[in-house]
Amino acid sequence: MLDKPAKIDMADMPAQRAANPADEAQGRARYFNSGNAFNIKLPPVPGHIFTDPATRALDPETPTGFIACDQSAAMDCPFAATTPLMLARYAVVAAGDTLDAHFIATGAIWFVIAGSGQCDVAGESLHFAPGDVFLTPGGAKTRLGAGADRVVLWLVTNEPQLAVDRALPHPPDDGPVEPVHYPAAEIARQIDLIYAASTNEQTSGIAVIFSSDRLEAARNILPTLTLSLNTLPAGTHQRAHRHNSAAITLVVGGEDCFSMVDGQRCDWSPWATLVTPPGAPHSHHNGGPMRALFLIVQDGALHYHARTMGFAFLE
């Protein structure tokens, strides 16, 4: 008696097509199964600290333009990305020069590293200075102008998030984001306010969280992104924790500071950009004599909305 041929495992079946499609719409259909549809394996998000882009941005010989912290090749993304849903850049504007931007994003989060200037966007003009944070709507033409001194900025957008769906941002006058300006002096006042308050065992750190009048109820700066200016007193550390959101961190200030990310030590350097992969255990450490400051953008608002943040202390 002949043996019956072995059945093919469902997981090894290729995508199936209609046997006899009646039209083009039926011909576009593809069919998977419960064995091969859920075993998608994508490259992990690399944990990384970008120091070279910061060095280039601060070099007085670097011309006006953008310098991306791009990990798209490592993640097999067909578009520029620092993490799957976020893209960080440095922006340089030579003294007396201008830089134009038009991001396919919900919005752009900016931090002023050096220099003073003006941002013209959506019919408004924001006059910025070092230490300021400002928010601009996506889809709006944005012009940055430098004054007598060279301007260096750091910015994060959710361009990769929109690129996944090939989506377009809302018009600036009908979206969730308006121009918002957070001056350095007001940010410092807000830090003083929280240091005057007490904490409890569930407090994840001592940080200022940025929002706007349109997104006050959500406590986020963009519908899918969160922004916080975290602090660490001298000689302390933020205890190890994890969360399902990816994080992009700008080193703003501190001496003898480092982060532990998934068991790897990442030493801080001025204005470097640190990437913490989603789900990676991590902690931040300040061994120096002064308070440390670090600005963190996460796709946390998306996870809060999806009820998938998964925040947990590990010590």
C-alpha cells in the first residue's frame, strides 16, 4: 500500500490567490491562514546613542540643513526613521540664513540647543531662544530664521507613523496641533514647582510633561507622542523600568551621567540622542555634582490610547 503524501504545514503555505477571479478586484485578494499570518519577524529596534550627528550639528562649519538620526536600514524600513513611528533630526541654520521645512507629520517637536531666531508657521511667528521648546503643526510650511548667531535645534516628528499608511496630515487650521511655545524661563519655573512638591512610590521620575490647550485632556503634546523634560538630582538614578513605547532622548545637561539600556551602558555626551527600544529594561544614572536634564519623546500617547503602555518598575 502506498503511503499518502505528507500534508504541507499551514505555516509553510505561500499567500493564496483566488482560483478563478471574476474581475480585477477579486484578483487583488490574498489569503493567509492561522499558521503563517502571525509569524511575522521584523528586525528589532536598535538601542543606540547618536553622537556623530550632534557633533556635526555643533560644528560651526556645518551648513544650513537637517541631520537625521536614521536607523531605517537596520529596521528594514522603506522610509527614514529613528524608531518605527518617530524620526529625530538636528537642524542647523547659519547666522542670517533661513531653513524651510514641510513635514508629512501630525506635528514637529523642537528644542533649541543654541542661538536665537524666528519660526514662521501657520500665520504665526515664534521668537525662540536657547532652552525653548516649541511645537509646529504638520502639513504647514515652516520657515526657521537665524539672527546674528548660528542656530542649532533638535526635533522629532511622527513622519514614519504617517508613512506606514501613506497618510497626510490635517490642514493646520483643522487639526489637533497649533503652534505652541514653551519658553526656557517658564520651563525652569515648572521644574521648580515640581521640586517643591512631594512624590510617592509610583512616581516614575521628576519631570515636566508638555501639552497644549487642544490636547490638555490627553496630557500629551501630539495625539500619539509624549514629551517630557526629565531631571535627576546629583548622585541619584531613575530606577530601572520598562514600557512598550519606544523612547528618543536628548541629553540636555549633566556630568558623569549614563543610561543602562537592555544591559548595555550608554555614556552621555553633550546633545547626544539616545534610542531606547520598546520593551527594553532601562535606567538613567547621574554620578555628577549637578542636576541632570534630558528631554524624552515617546510614542507613548499611542500606547496609552491602545491600553498597551505596559509600564513596570524593575527594582
